[in-house]
Amino acid sequence: MKKPVHLETFETEALEPQQIEIAPAEFEEARLAAFEKGYSAGWDDAIAAQDAEVAKLRTQLGRQLQEMSFTFHEARRNLLAALQPLLLEMTAKVLPAAAREALPQIVADELLPLAGTLLDRPVTVVANAASLAQLRALMPQEVALPLTFTEEPSLGDGQAFVKFPEAETRIDLDGVTAAITAAIRSYFDATLQETDHG
């Protein structure tokens, strides 16, 4: 026959409940202190959580601003790089043509105010052959002066001299066109170099 197995008991004897007596004022004081301690701990946790969230948002905002700045500079550089050939082509083609067209009117505008004071004095208009043809066609209609036209092959299509007996006026639209072209080149060179280096 088999023997029954006896196991050791680990149960503790039930303790009798002890009564603790506290005065009502002390109880209220302890209750308020516990409430204050819990409230303060909750408040500290809330502030710590808020500070952590603000720090996280600042980090995210900083990263996004950095990415936006990079994207903006990259887009600006690409736009400038695309505009540069267009503007330089315009200055090479459009401005000289505009200068050729404007030259006769500018010469006439120089001479018209003087028409009343220089009626008997000779005025010489010096320009290249192509410009002189346009000037001759325009001048007799608008200016009643004793004009002489002199060809100077070294002058560009946008250049002319209006010579009076005691002075002369130089009109240099080619120089203006060259200055505009140089300014555009300089602007793009400096701006693209700046965007390349940050």
C-alpha cells in the first residue's frame, strides 16, 4: 500500500485586523496632504509631458524649416539657371533691334528743342550707313534745321553723334545694351555662385 505524501504548508495564519484610531482633524490633514501630493505629482507629470511634446515639435519644426529652406534655394537656383539664357538671348537679340528702332526718334528728340535757336547754324548727324538711312527718312518731316548727314562705319547700329558748331551729343544705345547685358550676367553669376555656396 502506498503512503500518502505530506506537503509542507506555507500558509500563514490570518492576522486579526488591527484598529487604528486617528483624530478627525489628523485624518483630514493626512487626507489633504495625500491629495496635495497626488495633485502635485500629476501636475509635474503633465508639465514634463508638455515640455517633451514642445521639444519634439521644435525639433520637427526645425527639421522641416531646414528642408523647406533647402528646397527653396534649390528651386530658386534652378529657376535662375533657366532664366539666365533667356534673358541673355533677349539682350543679344531684342535690345539691339529696339535700339536700332529707337535711335532715329532719340536723335529727333535731341534736335527738336534746338530747332528754334539753331535755324542758321549747321548740325551734323553722324551714324553708320544703316542708321543714316532711317535718320534721313525721319528728319526732314520733323526737324527744320540745316542738317548734314555723315557716315561713320565704326559706329554701331545704336550709336550716333549730333554735332553742333560748339558742342556735340553722343547717343550710345549700344553701350546701354552692353551695360544691361553685363549687369544681367553679373547678377546671375553672383546669384548662382551665392546659391551654390549657401
